[in-house]
Amino acid sequence: MREFVELWRFREVLFNLVRRNLKVRYKNSFLGFFWSLLNPLMQIGVWWLVFKVIMSLPQKDYTAEVITGFLPWLFFSQSVLDSTACVTQEMALVKKAYFPRVILPLSALVSNLIHLCFAFVVALALFVIWRVDVNIHYWLVIPCTLLVAVFAYGLSAMLAAWSVFYADVKFIVSNVLGLWFFLTPVLYPLHLVLAKQGVAPTSSLKWFINGLLPYIKIIYLLDPVAIAMLGYRSGLLRGGQNPILVTPDIRPGMSPEQAASVEHAAGVLQASLRADYPLAYYIVGAVVIALVTAVVGHLVFRRLARSFPERG
């Protein structure tokens, strides 16, 4: 409780750091804040061309699906990445004045949270243009964003502290986030992962991957970021329903009988996956992981913060 009181006393420091971060990011830029929207939209456009047009993924509203996954991913990854430099960049301030050091990773998190809020305003405007159903379940965005923010804070606090002592942290984090991106259901439907039974017999890693696959699926669904993405899609695109969705791969030229058979098979697979992977348990697990990460990250940061001036 004392730490919360202290944070409130120094709230002006947090406010000024957030305001400065927002100004510095796009200083001397003609488009300013709109770069934070233009960049992801251009990336989403490329992915739409590759996965929807060239590879012909059968997902409906593919662009909306990618947006609802990519925007929270950007918030999470940018917050974690910014944290690796938040203390070292402010070392002069750390040595000069007293304030709760935890304000530094918090300022990076809040800055990116503000960007996320503006980005979602634009996304909702696009949903209206695309006639994506607008419903009361949009409120699910709030707990999902809170889940990502809590998890991001825990990682950010730890990494911010470690980066003062080890310069390699920021390079490691950058590479790990690049790999982590493809381990979350941003570009592809979740059912492709959950329905995977194993790799081809010709693969040299067959026995290794096939033996670990059930555990990989569990870890995959316990990722707070992945669970949050499913929550975004449930609230924004599914009307609050189960986000495990199998889209029938109905292609031009199919007869009505073939299309009905494909649609029936997709329905059976969807029902099977929803029964085998009850999301309620994974949601609870992801929340616990996020909270534990936040507590551990905060304790690590608080312990190492005493040595910041000496290392700087």
C-alpha cells in the first residue's frame, strides 16, 4: 500500500515522462502519431495479400482477424522492448533526484497503452466500414487489455532492471519477440495449431516434435498474450462466443454436396476442439501466470533498483 501512495505522490513525474515519450517518438515527423497506425496497416495489407489472396486462407473477415490480434501484440511487444532502455536512458535523472524507480517501466507501458487506445478507435471505424457486427460484447476489450498490461508490466520491470547490468538484454529481447510473434495466433487461425496431430513421417524431428506436441498446445494456450487475442476476437468479432472457430474451406467449383460435406467436417472439428480445449481453464491459468509475472517482476525491479546509480 505504501508503494501505491508513493506512486500517487509522484504521479506528476509519470505524467511528464509519458507526455515526453509521446512527443519524442514522432518528433520532427510530418505524419506524427499517424505513423503508429500507418505502419501496422501496411503490414496487415501485406499479410492479407500473402495469406488471403496468394495462399487462399478460408477465414472470413481475415483483415479484421489480423487487426484484432496485431494491435494488442504491438502494445505488448513495444512495451517490453521499450522497457529495456527506459532506465539507462534516464540514468541522469535517477542519479539526480529521488522518485519511485518503477515509474520508468510504467511510463513506457502507459505510453504504449495510449497508442493502443487510439489505434483501436481507428480499428473500430474500419469495422463499421467493413460492416463487422458492433455489439455489447466489445467490453471484453477492457479485461483483455488489462491482462496484457499486467503481463507486460511484469516482464518490463524485470527486463528494465536487468538491462542496467547486462547490455545484451535488449538484443536478446528483440530476437525473442520476433520468434514469439509467430507463436501467437495473429496471422493464422487457432484451430490449425490445436488440430495438429504431428509432423510428416519424413521429418527428422518427427519423434521429438510429436512427443512434445500435446505439451506445446497447453503452453500455447496458457500464454496470456494469446488468450487476450482470443478475447479480443470473441468480443469484437464473435459476439462474445467461443473464439475457436473452424472456417469451412469451400472453394469455387465445388458441388453443393462437396460444399455441404466440407462444412459438416468443419463443424465436427470445431465442436471437437472446443470440447478438448475448454478455454475457461486456460483463461484462469493465463491470469495466474500474468499476476505471478507482475509480482515477481516488480520484486526483482525493486531489489535491483537500489544499485542503479552505482551501475550508471
